[in-house]
Amino acid sequence: MSQIAALSRRLVAEFTGTALLVTVVVGSGIAASELSPGDAGLRLLENSTATAFGLAVLILVFGPVSGAHFNPVVSLADWLSGRRHGTGLTGVDVAAYVVAQIGGGVLGAMLANVMFDQRALQIATHQSVTNGHLIGEIVATAGLIAVIFALTRTGRAALSAAAVGSYIGAAYWFTSSTSFANPAVTIGRMFSDTFAGIAPASAPGFIAAQVVGALIGLALIGILYPIAVPATRDAISESA
């Protein structure tokens, strides 16, 4: 298979996987609002449970094709961690992955809106930026990167689906921001004015915090696991 054809397959996987991830996040948020309108805690439980299970399944389905990043900061971390040894994604790959992930995220939000008989294109109005939320995003993203790359560097990539899904499900609850930890998901959630949405004015701060968190997580892995074992394509997998 040519390099172009191989990259095309990976981009389809990243686009589709990210779209479905955002559909799960937003769709379960809308469903939770309809099922439990008077109980914020129960809504969050419903939303986080669906996201954790959905993400794990998506990693299993798309991981062997593209690595199941579904997240620009995971792709960026893959490129940064592989530069010294010439492994991982190339700069061109990262750019293509990010475009596919963001496009998928927007489509996924619109699909969730339509499934619940709402307008396909919406702009969220829920403001979510405080200093605590930004710190929450740094912590959530640093932890996510640490989980992913700890598994890869110790030859335990087969555990990625369960570990990453579990981490994201838990981080919904222990971070003040409910753990977006993903620029593509953040951008996608701008297009749904629902329980799972985030206003465009809030998104840049979240994304900046996610980039900072990813760099912190990658630095920690460099200290803890300086030598990586040989890894397969599905070794680096992600989430929301």
C-alpha cells in the first residue's frame, strides 16, 4: 500500500473516531438533560459513564488503523516524543491528523444535535472559564498523556482502551472542568448549545490549558520512562 493510501486510511479513522467520540459526549449529555433535568450530579454520571465506555470501544475499533488519537495534543505529543529517534508521526502527519480530528469533532456535535431533533448547527452559550477550570484542564490533559505514554513505553498498549476510558471517566469527576482534555472535542462542543456545550469565548483558554497539560505530561513520562520498548501502531490511543 502506498504511503498516501495508508495515510488516507488513518485520516478516515481519525475523522470517524473523533466524530463518534464527540457524538457520544454530546449525545449522552443531551440524553442526560432530558432524563434527569433536575439532578446535575446524575446528569454528569450518565454523561461520564457513556463517554468512558464509548471511548474504550472506539479505541479498540480504530486503534489498529491510526492509533486512535482522536486528540490533537496526543498527536502532537507523539510527534514530539518520536523526534529524537525518528519514530511516531511526522510533522505532515500531525497537521493532517489535527485537521481530520477537528473536522470530525464538529460533525460529531452536529450529528448528536440532529439525533435529538435539535438544529444541526448551534453555537453554545455556556461559559466555563475560571482559573480553577483552566487548572483542571491542565491536570486532566497531563494525566491523560501520562497514562497513554506510560502504557506505550512499557509495552502495555493492549491496555489502552480500558485504561484511557477509565481515566477519562474518573477525570469527569475529579477535575473542575469535567475533563475535556482534547482540543478537537472542545471545538466540537462549541457547536451544541446543550449540557455538553462550551461557548466559543471559553474554548481558547481550555485549549491553551490542554497544550500546557500535554507538555507537562510528556515531560513527566520522559523522566519516569526515558527508554521506550518497540511499539505497534495502536500503541498510542486516546480521548475527550
